[in-house]
Amino acid sequence: MPGACSVVSLTGQTKEGQRGTSGIVRSGAQTETRPAFFNNEGAAPRIVEALGDISQRTVLEIGPGRGVLTTLLARQARRLIAIELDRVLAAQLRMGFALYPNVEIIEGDVLAIDLGTLFGPKPGASRPGLVHTPEPVTVVGNLPYYITSDILLRLFEFRRFFHTIVVMVQKEVADRLAATPGSREYGLLSATAQLYARVERLFTLPPGAFSPPPKVHSSVVRMIVSPKLESLRVEEEGFVRFLKLSFGQKRKTLWNNLKIQYAPAALREALDEAGVKPTVRAEALPLDKTAALFRALTSRNGNLPQPGK
């Protein structure tokens, strides 16, 4: 499918333990495995408001849990699709919203469900010469830390269906998503998210916004899907691997991270052409400079970083 990208860990954390029955998208304490349900009815309208006007839109809610956001979304959205992993919660949600014809509850894992089938053209709808233009879908969800990058990459993979993404994540993750080049927080997660979207950190939620209260704060982040691949003139799969290679060892210089893949002479010439100093670290470079270096390297020998490198 167009727009696919390699799923790599972007948070700098290992993914340990099982998802358990708490689902994959409800942990306010993103590093904890126990279920932490969003339950702040005072903050819920602010989150829904951040989606913009959804009266004529389809909304995808990831992990509705006990339905605090779902209740507001069902009243405002033209169509609401809520994906819930937990079987009991999914059944309860189906019962609770049975009288809402615009609400569809899907029991499943958002990382496994084929979003292309869900939002793409329906069987029999295609006609020769007819180009299907996807309806822009708005996404909202509460993402656990240890698979935040997996879910975001999944959404970016199917980005042609999405317009606005509003998610709750651990505050540290929000800081990294919205970080600027040269800051301490800027890294692979920042660069990848900003490659696909305009990122805006909105507000912070205290532990008390979840039940049971986690040990960390969460933040609400809005991303407007706006891929920069065309303007940066980069090939997606190769550039995503190049970002991973560039940020491979945070304490190392860009030269030291890249020399394991590129010949010193070609690397030296490309750095000079892109106007990048060998001693700089990847986190200091804005995306346009990183893209310029990538183009300079690939134009010399077409040597793309290989998967797994």
C-alpha cells in the first residue's frame, strides 16, 4: 500500500510485558500495564473541541474504554467508529450506544485492523476510470507510552485517510513530539512525527484525570497530517531508515552514526555538499538539512540504509 513505512521504536524505550486485558490505548501512566481509564468529564469537552467541527466528519476513537469521550463524540460526529480491544468493554459500549445509529463499536487491536479496508472504497464501489478520494477522518485516542510510536506509525502509514489526530500521551512523549531541532528533547520520534504532520502540544492532564491515577502527567497533542516527503524530495522508506540510522546513538556525532553504512569519502563529500559539519549531532539538524544530506548521499551511490541496519 502507498505510504507504508518501517515500524521502529521511536520512543527510546523497550516494549516489555504483555498488553493484558487492559487494552492498548488507555494507560494514562504510559509505562504502567494496569488499566488507567480517562475519566475527566471536565477535560473531555476540551479534547473534543480540539478536533474541530466534526458534525460532517467520521471520527475514529482509539480505545474508548468506559466511554467518557465516546459520549460526547456520539452526539457531535456524523459517524463514530470506536476500536476497543477489551471484549467486555466492547460489549458494554455496544449496549450503551445501541440507540446511536452513527456509532460503530469494533472489538479489536488497532495495530492489527486493516484501516485501508475500514476507510477505503467498499467492494463494488470502484468503477473504471473513477478515482476514489478518501473522506478525511479525524482521530482521537489515549496512547500508552510503550507502543505510542507503533500506533502513530500505523496512522501515518494510512495517512491518506486522516486529517486531524488528537492524542493523549505521557507528557515526556508530548515534549518529544513537539520538540524543535537543537533542543534536548528532539530525537527520532520528533523528526518522524514532524515528517508526517504539524505537531502542536495543547494542554497537560494531571494524574487525577485517570482512574486509577498514574504516577505521571499526560498531555494532549494535536497533529495535522501534512507530509513533507514531496517538499523535502525524499523517498519515504529510505529516508525513514536514514533517520533511524542518524539517531542510532544519541551521544554520537552524525559522522559516527553514518559511517557504519556509508564510505568515508562519499560521506565527507555529501556532508560538504549539504553544508553539514561532521561533528554535528542528528538532533541539531532540522528536517530540511537532514533531507539534503540524504539526497546528497543517495545521489552519489544510491546506497540506502538497509532494513535492520
